[in-house]
Amino acid sequence: MLLDATEKLINGGVILDGIVTASGPQRFTFDDWDFRFNQVAMQLFQDCQKNSFCSTNLFGSQNITTVLHNIFDKLFNKGSCKIVTHLGITAAQLRSVMASLLMSKDAREYIPALLFRLNRCDDDMDFGSLMFFFNQYERNQTISSQPSCTPLFSPLLQHHIVVNEFWEPTTTSYLEQQFNSTFVAMGIFVHEEDIVATWKQNNLLYERDEFFDKTFNTDVASVLILNGNYDPQTPFQFAKATFDLINAPFKYLVELPWAPHYTVMNTPTNGTTLECAMDIMLNFISNPLQQPSLTCTNNLYAINFLGCPIGNKKAFGVSDIWNGIFYPEEGEQRVNLFLFIGVETATLITAVSCIFVAVYWVIETKIAAMKQNRNWNTVYGNIATDDVQN
């Protein structure tokens, strides 16, 4: 326990990582989820345009929104990319794929290269690596879609809280329009109004209690709020709104550059194995009355639009995610079981037939020889008889 300058008892601290404000004029709701997701994606594209290599390959001096519109038009209206047609990829699916990449600190850097390859869509340069990418993505989605073993995780409870406390009445058509106007978005709440209707029909809406739309306040604890500026799930603006509303003896807001959601596990720094957000948290715990050291934020890894060779090969099958040509390795030769049985059976039948033919030929040869001998014996016998008579 610590004592502050006004002699109020400070029992410890509260640490909030990746949050949204549940009160005030900027109260977070999920009916604008796709719009906010796309805002973070646009930040990624802006950083790409600031990067000489990424910008030269994808945007050049053109307007970002115009370039993205042209790519989507080329892929889904003009049908000019074979891989998109071959796999049956829709605009909604591409938005969702890129949204999944955006949430990962290791995969978000693939988004510009993916769009670049889809836009170029060269049979030799891109078809193999894009096929590899989408097949790999599908495998990962299949694994991640398995039932969660996380204790107390419940999609039903999630929807129950969203519908009752984090949803503003709207229409499905508005949600669809919002999703279709984005370039990168999940689209997972497009049909949430159907769930709202189900909840109303079954009387599952509960009355909001006295704590609804109220801000967390304390006079006995310091507060530390951590949030990444690359967090599409809980964008930094809501952490800032929460910070402004909270009353506490000491409060600190830390915006972590390049960081996605869950900063304590997603803020690697150059020269140490300790995550930057974890380092800041430990500083805060050691003394909640003092602004924690933010030195580690100077050593955070920026987004590398070239990726890293190991990760690149896992994602695209090549080390160079922009221009590498994928050559599939010679797979293990596998023989169809029924074909194998058929060939073996035919071989056996042929062998047996040859044996029968050979045996038949031998027998016929012997019979012919025996007949020949009898004929010669008859001839010789007649000749011998004639000689005796003479």
C-alpha cells in the first residue's frame, strides 16, 4: 500500500489493456464495427504509401482510395484475375481475409503484397504463390474454427451482452451497406439485427442497471491504460475517451506504436525478449504513483512490408512475397489402390495364361511326337515283315 501527496491510501493499481469506453458521448457500440476496422486498415495503407518500396509497387503517387477501388473493380466487376475466378473468391471474402491479417502483428504486413499480386495477377509470377496463400489461409481457418477450449468462453454470452449493452438500433441493409463500402472488414455483425429480433421475440433483453453508461472512478488506486494504435478491435480513440472520463489519483495512458490488440503479448522490441507493454506494466506495478518508463516504445518493431523469409514461405510459399515465383515441390508419388489391384490382377492373369499356353504347347508337342513315333513304328514294322517273308 502506498500513500499519495494528499495522504489518501493507495491500495494498488488497475491495468486496462485494449479497451473501449462504455459510457459518455463516444460510447463504443458494435453497429459501427466494420467502419472502424476499415479506419485502421487505411492507416496501414497510409504507412505503406510513406514507405518507398511499398508505395512504388502499390500506390505510387495516386490516391489510396482510388487505387483500392480500381483493384476491387478489376477483380470483382471485370473478372480479370484467373486465381479469383478459379477459387470463386468474392469481394466480401477478400475483405474478411485482409481483416484477419490486420489483427495479427505477423500477418498484417502481407496485405499490400497480397493486393499487389492480385492486381498484377500474372500466370507465371503470381498464380502459384496466390494459390498457396489462399490454400494455407483456408487450412488455418479450418483449425481456428474448431470449438474453443478457452475456459468460460461463450459466443452465446458474447451476443447476449452485445445485444443488450453495446448495440444501437439499426437495419440489416445499413450494416450490409457499411460492410460493402469498406476495403478491409470482418462483416461478422452484418446480421446482428436478426439476433436482436430473436432476443426480443424470446424476451431475452434485460434492463440496464444503474452502472450502465457510468465511468469507472476510484480514489484508492492508480490506473494504467495500454492500447495499440494499430488495434482494429479496440481502436485507440476509445482508450483515449475512457482515459478522459476516468477519475483516479494517478492515471496514465500509453499509446503503443505499431501495436495491435492485446499489447502485453504483441509488442516485441529490438534487443530484448520482454514485450514493451509488459515492461511498462512491470514499471507501473513497481510504483503506481509514478509515470512508468516508456523507453521501450523507441525500440518497437515497425511494420516490415517485405515480411521475413521464414514467415513469407509459410504464407506465400516464397521468400519474396512481392515477386517470388512459387514452384511446387515434387510430392510423394501415390498409387491409387484400385488401380494397383487391377494392374496386379491383370499381371497375374496374364502370367497364368502364359503358363497354360506353355503347358498346352508342351503337351501338344509331346502328343504330336508320340503320334509321329507310332507312324514310324508302323512303317518300320511293315518293312520288317516284308523282309522276313522275302
